[in-house]
Amino acid sequence: MAQAEGHWFLLSDTPFLARGAHAVAITDAGLLVVYGGELAPRTPVDTGLGRDLTPRGTLHAVAAETLPEPRVGAAAVWYDGALYMWGGRGGPDMAPLDAHQTGVWRATFGGAAGNRGSVRWERVAAANEAAAPAPRSFHTAVVHGHIMYIHAGCPESGRLNTLHAFDLDTSTWEALASAPEPRAAAPRLKHPVSCVEHKLTFPFPGFCGQELPSAMGELDVYVISEDKWLTVQPVADAVHGSPGARSVHGFAPFRSPAPTPALAHGLAVLYHGEGAPSAEGHAGAGHFWDDAWVLSKGDDGSDDWDLRAGWAWHRLHTTGDEEHALDPPAGRGWFPGASWCDPAGHTQAVLFGGLLGTNERTGELWEMEVN
């Protein structure tokens, strides 16, 4: 079977906007929105950015009358014409923000088609604030239907494996089943993917004192309709095996109209990330991956399909930006994964910013077409 390919294109390289540990979301109109992050370790920046992905335009600053407190390690989703952000930490001590600042913030955009220009931030007061998750950073968020899920993360000390749901229509919190331990015990940053067709959300393991997953390559899958977690064992790629353990990587929803088995049943695309932490901790750069994979799940078409079976990994053969004689992006981590579907239905994986092996944060914006 021919190996599926991922073609990387450099959309822009803007050094003065370089950052890592930021939050991103992509609007329905194809605008990549970036907020927060750090340029120097533990020093939050508050610049908001926007970038048209279709048609490919220029990266520009987004003006705002008021902003949430600067932060790193927040997470964001896009729902019903607005960006929703939760969590993060700020300041050199890297303490989690207080309950007010770490709460849900909504950003709406002005300008043509509501996708550029100015942005208006407002905090969304929950109907049951006492039920909100504990303040944290380097957690992850995903939206499924009208529900935003908040999973794992780092409180003031230690790590968490909890899962909470925030109803974006009623502004109410609900605590759900926690992920298994120790595999899913709150890495620095995990990237869950929502699979609308089968009501699943699953994170690719990250960091819980060591890079995950184990050599077995297992995944923990949350079944939304049953409020329970399952541990599944994807079949390794016949030639390349399974992805190496990693954290602070890209892991984003994937679908493709391509008939090849590797892509037709694809659910998620995994790329880059930290394979080993730095001996200097947050102040240094560890070892970074530069590979890309598709995670697929076969479906027999029945209503009671086996959730544990049919999972498989497919390594992508990646190429660089041939038009500009560029190699694929170098290994990096500490960036949030994101993806969107072009008008033809092909997933485009997006990589903005992150920490390079040189211990420098980059302002590169890459997009990968998978086919």
C-alpha cells in the first residue's frame, strides 16, 4: 500500500511574533486566531493575531479594547462565531491565574464577514461557578456540539487527570469521569480530538513526569455518550511502527475524501512535539520530533461497532515547500495543534510558533496538506 503524504507549505515567517505555549483556534471562515504565549521563558505576551488561511493572506495583529490578563498555557476553541478560551498562568512565578481570570473568556470579531479587524473580549460568567475546574495551565480543550471539554493540566503543583464539560449555550459546568492513571495523568499539554461521527474524544498522551505513551503505544479514549474511558491499542504502521512518546505536540481532527485506507478512516493527525525534556526544565529545549502520522479507526457501519478494535497508525511521508525550495519544518514543540478542512474536504494541519531545538521560539506559520 502506498504511503500517504503530507506536504508542508510555509505561509509566513514573522520573527517579531514568535512565541510558544500559546492558544489557537480556527474560525469557520478559515481565520487562524492566536492568543498569548511566551517569547522568553515564563514571560507572557498578550498580542492577539489573525491569519487568513483561505485565501492565504498575511498575518496581522488583532486590535482589542480590553484583553484578558496575559497568560501562557491556555486553551481555546471556536464555537458559533466566537473564540472561547479557558485557563493559563501568568508572570515569572508561573502561578495559575485566579478563578476570575482562568474562567471562560469569549472573543468576537468585527470587520468583513466577522473574521478580521477588531476583537471584543468578555468573560462568560458560569451559572454554577463553584463547579468550575480548578485553575490550571497546559491543559487541553476541545468542542463537541455545544460542549467545551477541559482535560488534564497543571495546577499550582502536580498534574491533573480530570475532565470537565462546559455547556456553551447554558454556561454551566459539569464534572465528568477522570482519565485513567498513570498514562493520562496530566501531561504538560495534551491534544484531544473530537470525532463527531462516533462521539469520541481522545488525547494522544503527553507528559506526566516522563514522555508518553509507553512502548506499547496505547491510547485512552473517552466515550462521550457513556461518560467512560477505554484504553485502546492501535495497530502499528507496517513499516514505521508507532509514533514515539511525546508531549507539547500537534494532534488535531482529521478527515479526507481520499479512498486510500490510511486516509479514508482517518480521525486525527499527529505531528512534531517534544520527545525528551530538557535538563534545564522549562528554560531549555529538549529533543523534538519532526514526523507526522494519521490515526485511523475502521468502521463496520453498525450502530454497535467495537470501540476497542480497528485503530491503526499510518506514518506520513512528509515533503517541504518545493516552490520555495524549503525542507519540511524542523523539529519543535510547545505549540498547540490545529486543523481545518478546505472546500474540497481535505484536512490542512496548521503549525504556528513553538520552541526549536536551538532553544529559540519561532514565528513560522506552516500548513500541511495530507493526501
